[in-house]
Amino acid sequence: MAIASLIVVFFSSLIGMILGYVALAQIKRTGEGSRGMALAAVIIGWVATGVAIIVVVVVFMAPSGTSHYRY
């Protein structure tokens, strides 16, 4: 699950992040390895989601380049 979350996070940060949290819960419950990969997927997912939010805000807040006012 941790490997899958790390791969998926590069294509869909939200789904990869969710899989990372599921993998962390599974690792905690069963004591398996790969905690680092699951944690990396969660961190990359949060960073990618944050960057996407910033990009969306900047794009919508940027001036359109055309002015509605006549000089």
C-alpha cells in the first residue's frame, strides 16, 4: 500500500495522500515496514495540494491584462 501511495501521489496528490494515510494506519496496526514511503507520500501529497491551491489563488487574483477604464 505504501508503494502504491508513493506512485499514485505523483499523478493525483489527493488520492495518493489518502492511500498514504491508509498505509500508515495499516503499518501501525500490523507492524509492517515501509513507513517512510507512506510518510513520504503523505508529505508530497500535502505539498502538492498546497502548491495547487496557491497556483489557483494566484491565477484567479492576477489581473487580466485588460483594463475596463479609459484613460
